[in-house]
Amino acid sequence: MKDSEKKRFLVITNTTKDPGGQFTDELISYIRGKGCECEQIASAVDVDMTRMTNKPDADKDILLVIGGDGSVLRAAHQVLGSGVPMMGINLGTLGYLAEVDKTDWKDSIDRLIAGHYKTERRMMLEGNLIERDNEPVEPVSIHHALNEIVIVRNSAMRVLNFNVYVDDLLLNNFDADGMIVSTPTGSTAYNMSAGGPLVEPKAELVVLTPICAHTLNQRSVILSANDKIVIEMVPTPRNEVASADGVFDGESCINLRYGDKIEIRRSKEVTNLIKLTPRSFLKILNKKLSS
């Protein structure tokens, strides 16, 4: 895709990956030397999940994230709602979200300036607590996730028991240490570690993967991206006291206790990731599986 209008670059740096900002300074100088505007919008401290007040312009800006997959994930939350195309420059280990390696970043910047790239729309999830003590929860506080929403215990080493409903129909009752509700993008993260399937990231679906299920017949379930999922915390057969958290991309969370219901669905928001090479996911997956 060629887009000669996209000439302003915005840079977010994970300062733990680029202490002193040497790489960031070199990147900005290179882009400005090519006659393009480049502005550093965050670097003094690592970005968090708080959304920016003044969002980038999706029609004019390209966001460069220096760090790794975690940095890209946090930046996606920071610019949520803007639709700005993002590209990660990886200063850490091999990742899935950070498209460019440090060794060939100049060639990648040249291709961006020339407009020789494509943009992938990655679906996101959103969720909120809908019921507590059999009463609707007001006001509604919506949380978003690009990778996954995880229901995980936050108390003693006790099993969690919950019902999972899909479009208001009971899917199953689960005894497990938790539940991962993953996007295709997040299938290579916690979902993979828990034994869930790997999914091509441009797909549109949702993966449910129990964490350390306590019965042998409880495995991952793949659902339509448009399904509504409700997870209800219920007492264990022994009525053990246990509480949990609903954690969104490893950051924001909702505390859950027995009787609570959390609703999860496809978000209207998306994350736009810049791709410079075709089938890059399969190349990275091959390297990961071969290592």
C-alpha cells in the first residue's frame, strides 16, 4: 500500500530496553534526515495502559514503538481509539508483535517513508463486570485487550469453579486454576503456554483455554468472534473460599468473587499493525518452534 501523505512519525520508547536513549536518538535523527517530521511522545518513563489525551492522527501519523512485544502491547492501549498504524522495533528477544529487528531498522524506515507497507487490523476484546450479588453493576467500566483476558485466582492454591455461557447458553462448568479468553494475536502468548492452539493473527475468532483443568475432558474451545461470553464465578463443590481477578493484557483487572459475572465480547476497537513482509507470522513461528 502506498500512502505518500504519512510523513509524521511518532516514537514511544521503552526506556528499560534503550537506557540513555541512544538508539531512540539515532532513529529520530535518521528519520528527520530523510526530510520527515518525527516527534518523541513518550520515553522518560515506560508507557502504561493509560490512554493518551491527545491521540495520534490515523490519517497523518505512523507510530514507532521501540522495545519488544510488551512495549507494543502497552502502546496499543495508550493510543486506543485512534486507529493509528503502529510498528514495533524489537530491542529484545524474537517476538510476534514487534515487526522490525534492530539490525535492519534503517531499511524498514526507508520502506515506511516510501509507503511500501501493509496494515493488519487485529481484533480486540472488551469486557466488564455485569452482575454482582445478583444485581446489575452500574456504572459500567469497560476494559480492553489485544492479547487476552485471563480469569485467574488471587488467593490460596484452590481450584476455581465457574460456568461459561456463550450467547446466553451454558457451554460448560469448569474446574481449573483459571481461564484464558484469547484473541488470535494473543494465541502465541499465555494461551500457547497453557496448551491452547496457535492461530493465524489475522483470523477473527476467540479461543477459550482453561488453565490447568482439573478434569481430562476440558480442553480449548474456539468460538466465533461475534459470540458473547459470560463467565460466572460459582462455589466449588466443597464451598471453598476463593477469589479471582479478570486481568486484561496483564495490566488492568476486575476483582471477582462468587456470584459475579463478567461479560466478554469483541471490541469495536482494533489495533492496526504495520507489516513490511508477507507471512511474517509464519516465519517467526517457524523460528520459535525450531529453537
